[in-house]
Amino acid sequence: MTLLGSETVTVTPQTQTTTAGVIGLVAGTPFTAVGTVVPSSPRQTEQLSEAARVRARWIMYVEGTAPAIKITDMSASPRTPGDRITRANGKVYVALGEIDFTIHATGLPHKTYLLAEVAGDE
């Protein structure tokens, strides 16, 4: 089953490092996934922390066969990085949350992630 409006996105895993007290990110080996990125609604973001809710403006439906995407842990100090998602148009997003529809027994064959656009200084 292919998602409506789907496109191939590149997911780049992120790992946090600390060198001489400076926190940085190291990119892992990218993989591709097929997904659909659309604007999110306030209802979809209501279960996120306030910090994540303010930034999460996009939602991405990913076909269920894709590897899991790691989300940002906003409660960690310092926060742990979420994976980066790059669309064909060059826009880069970070995964801030995941919506689990399995509790509704919908049988939907995809995973759903809440995304925020990555700022130039991130």
C-alpha cells in the first residue's frame, strides 16, 4: 500500500557527542523511507511536551516497513537529538514525537511522526 502524496525522504540518524565540554552531533548512516509530509494540527501535537508542541508544525506518515525513526527527547538534559529527515525539496526536519495509532486498533500500515523544521543554527 502506497501512501497518498508519498515521496522518498532521507533519514539521517543523529548521535550526541561531548568533546571538551562542547555538545555536538554526529550523523550516522542515512537510509531512505517513503512518506507523506503534511501540516500538523493542534490535536495531533497535544500529547507532546510544551517545548516540542511549539515547534512541531509537520506530520509525516511513513510506510510501516521503514526502520524506526528516533525522536528528540526534550525531557533529557541536555536533550537527546532526533533523527533528521530531508525531503527532495531540500527542507530538513527533526523528529519530535510519534503518534501511536495502534491503541485505536486501526490496522494502519504506517508510523506517524511529528516534525519541526531545522533552524540554521541547529
